[in-house]
Amino acid sequence: MCKWNAFAIDSRKVLCQHEDSARENFFLLQWRDETREMPGIIAIPTVADQRKVLALPFGFVSALLEAARIPIWLAERTGRVLLSNESARQYLESESGSDSSRLNLFTDLLKVEPNLIAQKIDAGEPEVEMEVVRGERKTRARIQWIADPGCLLVRLETEPAGRVAPDAATQLTVQELLQEREITYRNLLAAYLKLQEVNRQKTVFLASAAHELKTPLAVIKGYYDLMLAGSLGRLTDKQRDILEESKESCERLVRLVSMFLNYSALESGKLVLQLRENDLRDCLDDLAKRWSEAFQRKGVKLEASFDPSIPPFRFDYQKVQQAAANLLDNSLKHTPAGGSVTLKAGPHFWERRVSAVAPAEERRRFRLPRPNSVEVSVTDSGPGIAAEHHQEIFEDFVRVDRNTSGMGLGLAIAKRLIQAHRGKIWVESEPKSGSKFTFLLPMDQG
């Protein structure tokens, strides 16, 4: 009596190896129909006989087991399924909702006539490849004829559900979009470079115009000073008033030219700080004295208060004075007659924020005993500034109040000059409550 060793493929099929040495490289596939129970062996029903035996080469079965992750069927030429792995059964049952053993491979899965496949195989094609479309899912089936033992091996290369392979039209559309994006990028780059060149020409023009205006304005201002001092003869009260108004307009032009020069230097990156040890109190006191006459003419009171404990430190005398002058000029423009402007300066401890912030208790314990910066503020009694404008007023050519004169550069230049000293500037203001402009200057300038 022949003996067979059973090897389970899965819970539904068993391969048996014959112990006869002459057939040790072959397996025996057994199956049954639904009317006959066979303990330990589950197979697929046949067409005629209740039991059949199919001898399969060992290499073929081994390859089938190795490819168990993809759906694989072993079928007759008519499409009747003889053997399938777990992935194949799950695929068919998920698509059809019925028992996969009852399905025909060609009519139910591939949707093709069996004769068409048979004709290609008979023509000598080693493998037939075709596309399988089931709903929105597209897969590719590879059908191979195995001469020994004479059956079809079908492999299905599945894709994730809902994923549709791009067709030629889609690929063309994507290519066109990429080309349009590249063209748009090049156009934007060309426009940006053109704007940069226009901005450079504007800066050069402002610098050239300011240099040309600076000398004649200085001469005119000098003659005004001589006439008002009486060096060119006595003046009547009316003549003096006219000359003083003319001198005030000339000084405004001088400040505007100086502003253009500073702006051009900042825009071109040519600003160089002359850092020397100076006394900030002398710097601001000299500024207050020079501006006192302009405040008196408008009827605005100017008060100056400087803490005597401010030590000398390194800063650019002219640049800091220019920044403070721009703040005074801005406050004078927006403060009505009868109002007041206060210029103050005092030592201040500036706690700079770092990436690793220590706890509050530790910061208080190790806080420096002496100030490390100076706080300068200009407070006015003007109409105030709405909160939404607190940031934009420090931008170039921005004027919140269109009824006042100016180019909208004073605060922008002041901000850049203070930032060049590694300081910061800000405004505190509310409508109808006046404004307070403040800047900090670190005393540890390198």
C-alpha cells in the first residue's frame, strides 16, 4: 500500500508527498466534492470524478508558496479554479461576496473569453498579460501556461483600492502645470530683479539730489543767520518775522535733505557707525537747545529731563542725535499749540530674552546690580495713534495723518539708526491720549 506524507498549504488544502523514492520530487493534490467528507483534507470540487489526483513538480509548489503574498490561482484551460492561495480567495470574495471556489477565473475575474487566452497560449506566448478593471480598482494579471502538469498559473498584481493609474492625458496636464510654474517663477524673478534695480536707481537719485541741495541750503541758512543777527543792517519787526519764517522753512529743507542722505546710506548698506565714548546727556541737551526755538514758534512747551547717573558709553553721537531729532520733529508736527513734549533719558536694565530662559526666581536672583542700557523717550500730548498703526508707522514712506507735512521717513530712519546700535524702539499710544516713543541703547557696544 502506498504511503503519503501530508503537508498543509492552508486550512482548506493539503499536499501529500509519496514515500516512493521514484516519486519523491512530486506532490499529490487531492480534492473532494461537497457530497463527500474526507478527514483532514479539504479541496476544490472537480468536473466529473468525485476524486482526482494531480502530480505537481516540487519546484512549482515551492514557487507558489513563496509568492503567497499576491493572489495566485491554478486553473484549468476552461478557467475552472483548481488551487488558490489565501490572498486570491480573499480578493475574489471581497469583490464578489460569494465563495471563490465557485467562480470561473476567466468570466468572473478577467472578464475575457477562455478561447482568447487559449489561442495566445497555443500561439507560443510564454505569458499573457492583461489589465483587469473591477470598479475603480485597476490591476494587472499575468497568465502563464505550465505544460507539466498542464494547467494555468494566474498571478494578480494588485494596487491599493481607489488608486487609479495616471493616463496619458493626466501626465500631460501635470507636465503642462510644471512648465507653467517654471515660467511663472522666471517671470517673478525677472520682475523682482527689475524692482531691485528701480529701487537702487531711486536710492542713487535721492543721494545725488540730497548732496546737490545740501551746499546751497547751508549757504542760504548762513545768510539768514547773518541778517537776523543784524550784521547786514537793522531790521524792522515785519522784516524779522519774514526772515524767521523763511529760516524755519530753510531748516525744514535742511532736515529733509539730511533725512534723504541717511535713508540712502541705510538703503545702500553704507551706514558706518562712529562708535566713541560719549556723554548721552550732552548729546540730548544740545539737541533740546537747538529745537527750543522751533517749539517756541509753534507755542508748544518742550521739557527735557536727563538722569545724572547716566554714565558715558560708546555710541555714534550724530546718529543717536538724529534719531532723537526725528522723534522730536514727529511730536512737534502732531502736537497742537498749547501742548507739551517731554524728552527724558535714564539708565535702564534691559533683560534680553534668550532661547533657554531661566525660571523667574533664578533671573531675579542673578539679575545684574547695575543698568546695562539707557532708555530715551519722547512723550507728547498730541491726538495719539491707534493700535493698528503702531507697527506700520516705522515703515518707509508711511504717514498715518495725511494732513501733516513730511515724507514718512523720520520714524523709519530712527528705527534703523537705533537698530544699528543693537537697540530697539517702540511706541505706546492710544487715540486722544498722546504718544510716547521710546528707544533703548545698550551700553555694551563692542
